[in-house]
Amino acid sequence: MRLTTLVLTASALAVTSGIATAQEFPEKDIRFVAWSAAGSPLDTMMRQLGRQLSEELGVEVPVENRTGGSGAVAMSYVMTQPADGYTVLSTTASMTFTMAKGDVPFTPDNFTVLRALQAEPSAVAVRADSELQDMGDFVEYLQENPNGMSIGGYASAGFHQFVFYRLQQEGEFEASWVPFDGGNEAALALLGGHIDAAVLTPSSATAQLESGEFRLLGISTDERDEYFPDTPTFKEQGLDVVESIWRGVMVKEGTPDEVIDRLIEGIAAVEKSEEWQEFMQNNMQSRLDLDLEEMQEQVRAEVESRRTFLKDNGYLD
């Protein structure tokens, strides 16, 4: 009888202690782990968030860069750390391609994505002297002239090629993909006449768009983009393609709910600040306004759609 009482008392104390610890979070500095190099858009977001979250939570939030393997190195490192909320990992929509390809031994169930703080679309750009005026012209030309244009963008088996693949599905046309090492390189290739069209984030061709050297035929937002209100969406041109490349933060699965709630609360306060909103405007970023559960569903759905894309294009058996 006394032994049972002692066991129950010890269990109750352990539970109470865990709740107290979660309620007192954070009691020490929180490490942000960024899987991209210093100065990259993801790193810049993490550093801005870290500075402001530090003010909200009253602890230091330094950023540590662990690059390699499209996030594999950073994910592997975080998986060796306790699930206590003191190690927060950067993440992007690129993670879903990495998981879909099987480049990491992790699934969406290994992490909890707290928030996608930034999102930007893909778009089809042509030079100003192109005869193509909209996506209708683009699709019609390629239907009549399969592989009749040279079209490229950042990377093979990545976000922009996925958007292009979805456009091919919707428009029922054939065309090959020319990969580049960066969005800026694709923009320069288009400017130089080495390709006929580029699929890219508009922010990577801001200079050419502002100078009038490029024209956007369509954009992958659900509604007109706040930064490019004169560009019609793919959807309103009859191509049901709505996609964004997002950036956010996540923690190891098993992190206590109370800790997750506190982190989300702090992030929400940062997002409401004038400083953060100015940062977003300056970097031409929008919000992907999904709650915690919706974000997990988004990630799982993306992994599945990316896997289909990879198989259809010969990147995956």
C-alpha cells in the first residue's frame, strides 16, 4: 500500500515538474539553427526573428549555421538534441523535396513546424520584346510547338521546376527544363537571350522588372500578389497552379505542447511588430497564414505531391 502510494506520488511529482518547467520556458538561451549559409534569405530571416524573439522572451537567441545536404546536416544535428524547445531549426518548402527524394531518414512526423513566416511565389518571366503577352499565349505556343522554347530556372527537381511541371499538367504542353545554380543566374540567362522564358521568384529579378526589361506572364499566388498587382495569377488564366516557397521554423517532435505554445506566442508577437512588417516589405515577402495543425497538413501534402513529381520526371524510382 505504502509502495503504491510512493510510486503514485513520484509520478505526480514528475508530471507537475514537467508542467512547471514548460510554464517557465524559457529559462536559458534558445539556439536557432539555420541550414543555409550566412547572408542567404533563410539566414537573414532567422537572424531578424532571433533578434526580435530575444526581446519577446527575455533570453538570447543566437543563430548557428549548419549547412549541407539541403538541410540534412542541420536536421540530423537537431535530432540529436533534446526535444525541449531550446533548439529551433529553420525550414523551407525545400525540405519537402528533400524528404520526398529520401535524401534524409526523416519524415514530417519527426518535426513540428511552428510557423511559416515568409512565403513568395513563382512566376513565368519573358523579355520585354517577347511576343508572348500572357499565359494563354505561352501555353498555346507550346501546344503547337512542343519543346519549341527554352525554359529554365533554379535547380533540377526543385520548387520552380515543380511549378513548371504543374503548369505542364494544367496546360497539356511539352517542354524541357534548363536548370541553373540560382534564380539570379536564370534571370541573367533570360536577359542575355540564352533561354526564352524563366520560372523564378519575382524578387530574384526585381531589377529587370523595375527597368522594364522583363514582363511577368503569370504568378502562382491564389489572388493578385501585393507586390505585383498588375500580374494576373495562373489561376485566373485557367491554370489551377497555386504554390509558394515558404520559410519558417520547426522543433523536434516530442517537444512539450506548452513550450510549443510559448514559442508560437512569441513568434506571433514578433509578426505583429512594425519592425517585422517593415522587414517583410523590404524583402518582398508575404505570410503563409496557417495555424499549427494546418502547417503539419501542408507539409505532409507537399511531400506526397513532390514525390509524384519526382517519379514522373525520372528523379525517383
